[in-house]
Amino acid sequence: MTTGVSAGAAGGGDTRQAPRSITDGAVARLRSRIGIPEPHPVRAHYGRPGADAFRHVAAAYGDDNPLWCDEEYAAGTRWKGLVAPPPLVGGDTLVGEDEIVEVAPELRDLMRGDPLRGVHAFYSASSREWWAPLRPDTRMWRRGALVGVHDKVSEFAGRAVHEWSGQVFGDADGRPLAGQYKLMIRTERSKARERGKYAAVEPRPCTDDEIRDIEAAYAAERPRGPRPRHWEDVQVGDELGPLVKGPLTVTDVICWHVGMGMGLYGVAALRLGARNRVRIPGFYHRDELNVPDVMQRVHWDPGFARRSGNPTTFDYGRMRETWLIHLCTDWMGDDAWLWKLSCQFRAFNYIGDTQWINGRVIRRYLADGGRPAVDVELTATNQRGVVTTPGSATILLPSREHGPVVLPDPPGGASTLAQALDAVVERFAE
């Protein structure tokens, strides 16, 4: 867990901690941790996710594709049964038991604490890939480590560090299924400069005409499902979507948590919440009734969100990531495979905002091993015309000439999570 997390576009809190400088020594110490696996501090939300977990996760981001949750329907597809919706296979605390349960004794001093403690951290981007389907009731493993530390010049102020962490996930036999890589940007930007940045954003009520347009868009959406989208029928410039997501409500955030859990800070209720306050006291602040509550409430407490410099509450960046995934899976059909997806969290998505999710095919080609593939660019754009979440994806499609989709290989042809994580570290090397 990083400290000094700022209320950035993907969420987070305000620790009221004075910003500190980034030093060469701190960066060197951080780099010395690259590739060293360590256990996750929070137990996964789903131990052995089954059909109900698949359904709850899909519902959390508004996806009604029966491939994820209707056993009879899924049995008639090329997968011959249920497969997990892509967002489930990953996430900060969604699935997986730790393959590494403790740091090696000789490395504990190196791994203790945060070398950049007090330096602001912004959850800025995510990159994911999927190599094989997750089936119901599979025992899963996860292995995670810091995978990249890159010195940058910040657009806002002086020095910044791009800190990439990675997790890879596998089945009961350790076969790699998926990977997720998260970018935290550590900056020296002062709180004073951040405050007031979003003051010009003013929430406004939706008109009746806008609600009618949104409802009509929802009514027109549906997954492509059993109709194959053949590679030969796709051309550069083809459009994906739109999907509509919004207007965002606190209810949407609650439904998100029902499916996705409470996230990497281990937020819990009552007695369990009291134990969590002992574990991470800095994550709790007193509310107006002098009750300690989580900084995460910037997502549902308007008063606390305003204290963080925002006009009102806002979503999580990972919500919009799942919306981009939803656009891809609706478009590609059941016979295809979503291989890779990356996105950046550039602006807040406030309660009352509506995001329009769109995509466009920018490349059609034969990928590794002659796999028919397309690359697409993706955007989530709000009603103000601001692109809050740009992204990209690679999708493998069935082909009349080349046949059904052949699943992609894990990085470096890895057959274990250890090999997969090592290959990811090599990929993120400067």
C-alpha cells in the first residue's frame, strides 16, 4: 500500500501529509525492489469464484452477456461452458491466493516501508492481458511485484517517478491466465497547486431530453453474442459502440462494490472495520460527527469529496476500465478473445456525469503465430466533451481462412507465474 495517496482521477484519499522530495537514494532503493515477489496485504474478494461471482462482477459494470452467467447458453458456445468476464481475472484484490506468502527473511529490510513515503501517488493508468479463460470454481493463485520504476519530468512540477506494479494470475496448476499492471505516478506537486484545479467543474441537472437520449441508447445496446465477427469482415475505421454509462449515481458505486469488493485498503464494517483502523490508521479521518471513517468515502460522501478539492463525489478509474472492456466484448462476439487492454485515467467522472464509450479499429493484421487480430482505440468521453479515459485494445477474431481463435501465449511463453512475472519485469525495463 502506498502512502500519501492523493484524490486523483482514479480515486484515493488525502492524508494531510506534507509533500516530500524525490531523491536519487529513494529512487535507487525503490528500483532495488523490482521483481521481488511479495504477498498482497489484503485477502482476495473471491477465493474460488463460481458462477455467482461471474454474475456479480458482470452486473457491477452493467454487462448482461449470458456467456458469463447463463450455463445453458454458455454450453452452446465454442467455450462449452461459462467463462469469467474479463474484469474478474485481475483487479487489486479481486481474485487469487498469494503464491508467495511472505518475503524472504534476507529481503525484509529492503522491502520494509515506502522509499517515497510522503510523495503524492496518483493511480494513472492500467494495462491488462488475458491468455486463457477462467472457469467456475477454479482455485486461483496470484503473484505480484514491483515491475518498473522510471524517472520522468512531470508536466506539473519537477521530478516524477512512474512506478509500475504487476500481478499475474494462474489456475490451480499455476498455469498463467492473465496479468494486470498498474501505474502510480509519484510527484512532488504541492497540495496548494492541486486544490482549486477542479473548481470550475460545476455539476448540473440532466434535462428530460438528455435522460430520454440516454435511455434510448441503453435500449439499443446488446452484446453481439453467438454471431461470429470474422476477421475478414472488419476494416480499419470500423466503429465500436457507442455504449453509454451514466448518469453516474452513488447507487452505481454501491453496485460496483457489491461485485468488486472494497478494494486494496481492506475497508470493512463494524468490528472488522475497527481492526482495519488499527492496521492502517492513516487511512481514517474523523467525519463531522467525530466518527473515524475511510478516506475512500470521497466516492460517496459529497462533503468529504469537496474537502479533497472536488465539486462532488466521483467514480473509480477502474470502473471506466471495465466499461472499455465491456465495449470490446459486446462488439467482438462470443467466438473472439480480448487479448490486451490499456487505458489512462485523465480526468474525474463525477456523480451526475455521463460517459459515452466509443472505439475505432486502427489496425487489422496477423499477430504472433499468425493469429488474426485487430487493434482498436478506445475513449470514454463525458457530456462536457472531455475524454476522461483514452485506451487501446487488441482483439483476436475468428477467421474464415485461418480458423477459430487460438489463445495467446503468456509473456515469454511462460508456463508458471514466476516465469510470467519475470517476463513482465523484462518488458517494463527502461
